[in-house]
Amino acid sequence: MNPLPPDARRALEPTDNELQAQLAPLTGEERRFVALATAPGDDELRMLRARLPRSAARRSRLAPGLLLACAALLLVWWLLPAPVVVATPEAGALVVAADAARWPVGEQRALDGALALSTSIGIEPAPAATLRLLQQDANGARLELVDGAATFEVDPNGGGRDLRVQAGEVEVRVVGTRFTVRRAGDAVDVAVARGRVEVRRQGSIRTLGAGEARSWPAPDEPLPLDDGAEPVGAPPSPTAALQPVAPPSSPDPSAEQARSWAALLDRLAEAPPAAALAEVDAWLAAAATGPLTDEAQVHRLLLLAEAEPPRRALSDVERWLAVSRASPSFPRVHLLRAELLALDQRCDEAAASIAVVRAMGSAGLQERAAAVAEACGG
Amino acid sequence: MDDLSPAGAGDDAVDRLYRAHGRQVLAWAIRLGGPQLDPQDIAQEVFVVALRQIARFRGDAQATTWLYGITRNVVRNARRVAWLRRLVGWEGQPEPVHPGVASDEAIDLLQRRRAVQRALDGLGAAQREALVLCDLEERSAPEVAAMIGAPVGTVYSRLHAARPAFRKRLLREGIAPLAEADNVVPLRRPQ
């Protein structure tokens, strides 16, 4: 039989519209309902704008020599102290040295440049950020972020380092750290760059460590309590307000290692588990020891659990556990071991890891360990 | 098309990108990211990557297609990391992300959004993106094929599989589909 000529074949093919119709598309109301339910609101859009950088980086087309000269100038500029307005406390007000203006307690003002409240507290406001000074004394200061975003930096070795920032119903208290608070209406974002902060809201406290960020827009939603968090009103630890909080051991590595790990995570998104595993192995082989190597090793174990049969993954998990008792991920990796053993139908052996998680793990880990125990029949 | 060419990259590129595409990128983040991820985080990351790459944007593709490609990668990465973290309990139950106000209307909208996100989340990634781009955003199959770099026939076959699966999951979430013939019964919202 002769095949149809191409023109005739094309004429017989259904059009796009006909094909779409055959596929029973969502009805108009279904589509509107689903599209409306997932459409971003104006508030969300404003919050997004507040989170975006002020400007895009330009790509230089300068000649390499000129680039080098620019780099040298940049280095000099970077080494110079940043222009910061220093404010000194006075009864009931701060005196801002740059213009000798007073910032009385209770007054709201838009800051247009970096400000040092003391030798140990710095504020870098975003444009149009508005703050109100609520209290200041020799120990520190209490500020309200009325609107916009500002980054706060506290030197744990300086005097007067107790800083509290109120943003709506959220209060961030810090001793020795760098963090950013953004506020748009009732929505508040807190992001911690270094150290650790306590966030209090509606009678509950949670701590955020370096690299962590949280949003609390809904006034009625209380903060989940951290493990060991004290309810507001409980007697504070006598040294809590005075001691710098040690930065967490996990993600505060050298910038270079952090960049390379972030780039690796980007690549992993595209890779199947086996290829991702090879990438992490290569990264670990090249990486100097640092806080991220622990995270990378645990990440590797997870990939291994995904890519390999349980027995193969288990041998690496057990090797890691044998030498990593001090790692903060120790109970978590024990949970992984229990899950792999359960998968391998070796529930008797899983019991020891479940016991470790129950003894050392957070509430969330303990719940998961309980689920593994239940899957093992008790 | 928006001026996103290298010559257009500069100090107000952020504003131009945000004004032209902010709502769209945020909508993709909500629809493709699912209930476990913060759409603000995803959209922010998309813009950060876009601004980093804007000088390399050659303008021979639609800006929407270019941004969708970035969104797709960011979402895939975020979903994977979230999955890995949940696997060993690094993150407990996901914290709900709120639109910013807590009026009854906002809570109602949030509940509906969560239900739809869970229904979308039950689809595979390929089916989810076909359904979102074709049905929710009413793009033509050839346009979607160009955006995702797949043949038009593939888009149709994914849609074919996605629609009944999505309806079934909407029902499971308590959202009843309309009567087939006449569109008189309003969609029920989840209780």
C-alpha cells in the first residue's frame, strides 16, 4: 500500500484545539478555583520585593589590566573602615555623632545609613527602613522595626551588647551575632547569618542558628517550642543574658567552602543518586576539614541510602557512627541506621539505634524512631 | 518582550524583573513548590539566579521561558533538599507559610491553597508542570513544549494523565468537581 503523501497526512492530523478538547480540560470554574487558590496575593508580592537585592551586579567588560587596577582600589576601599555614624547613650536618648542629633526613646525614624549604637551593636538599615528606639542603657538597647528590613550585628566582646529587636509580635533577642529582620505589615522574616538568636512570640521561644531563617506572618500562630526551650516567664538562666552564645557547629564555614557546597547542591538537583553520590565523594575528597564536611558526610549517607541497597549503605553508616560520636548529627544518623535495618528486616539490630535516638534525639527524631519501632512490631 | 538584554542589565534590572515577572514567578513557586516549601524562598532564589545570569540572557528566547527554566531548577533542588532533610528529621513538620494577614478570608484562602497544593503535589513533577502551565495558566501546548523543552505530543500525553489524577486528588481534599453538563454547582471548599 502506498503511504499517504505528507500534505494529506498533515490534513488528517487533529489540530491543537481538537487534541486539547479530547483531553477533557479542566472546566472554567475548576480552573478559576485552582488558579485563584494558588495565586500570590499583593502582600506576598510586596514581601518578595523586600527580599530582593537593591540592584543587579553589572558585568564588567573592562580590559584585564583595568580590572586589576579596580580590584586593587576595591581592596583599599574594603580595608578602610566603613563610614558608620556612632551614637552614644545619654539619659533617655541616643546622640548620633554625625549630626549631633538626639534620638529620643520612643521616637520613630527612618535611618539612611549604618549606625553604631555602641561599640558593639551595629545596624545596617535597608532603604526606607523605619526603626523606633524603645529603650537604651549601658547594657544594650531595645528597638522596634516599624517597617522595612535591617541587619543587626552584635560583637560578643564589646560592652552593652544586649540587643532586642521587636517586629510586630516577634521579638528577637541576641547576644553576639549577625541577623536580619524584615517586616511588611504583620509579616516578619528573621534570618541569622552568624551566631544564634532567641525568637519569642506569644509565649513561646525558638532559637535560630546560623544559616537559619523563619517567617511568622500569622499573628495567631505560636512558635513551635524547640527542644529544651523555656516558656516565657520561666526563670532565665542566670548567665543567659551575659554569655555570648557559641555559634552552632554546623553551617558557619569558610565562605569559600560554603560557596562550593552550595554550588554542589545545585548540581545535585540535576543528578541521579549515583552521580550525586560521586559528586559528594569528590567534594569530600577535595574539601579541607570544616563544619560543612560533617554535613556533607551525612548528605552522602542519605544519598547512599537512596542509591544503594540497605546493606551497602549500612556498612558506611556504621563506619561513620563509629567515629562520629561527637557530631550533632549522631542521633539522626542512628535513625537512618534504624530505618535501613528495618528495611532490611533486621529489626532486632535496629533496637539499639532506636534506643540512642530516644535517649539523644529531638522530639521530632524520637517520633520517627517510634514509627520505626512500630513498623518493627513494637 | 521585556528589556532583559545585557544592555538592559543594571541597577534597575531588579525592579524591571520584579515588576514584569514577580507575580508569575511567585505563582510558579506556589504551584510547583508544593505545601512543604516557602514560595518566598523559592522566588527569591529564582531572582537571585536570574540577576546573576542576566548578562548571559541572549534574548533569543522569551524571558518567561528563561525564567521558567530557572524556576524549574530551583524548585527541583529545593524539593530534593527538603526531602533529604525530612528523611532524617532535620526538619519536623513544615511550618505553614501565610500570605501575611490572618483575617478569616486569608485563612480561608490559605486552606484552599493548601488543599490545591496537596492535590498538585500528588502528581509527578512532569504531570504537575504540564497541568499548571496548560490548564491553570492557559498556555498553548506548543508554548509549553517550548518552555519545558519537550515535544508537543509529550505535553499532551502528560496532560492526559494529569487531569484525571488531579481531579481525583482534589476530590480527596474535599474539593468537588463541577457537574459535567451545567456549571451550576459551586466548588466546595475543604472543611
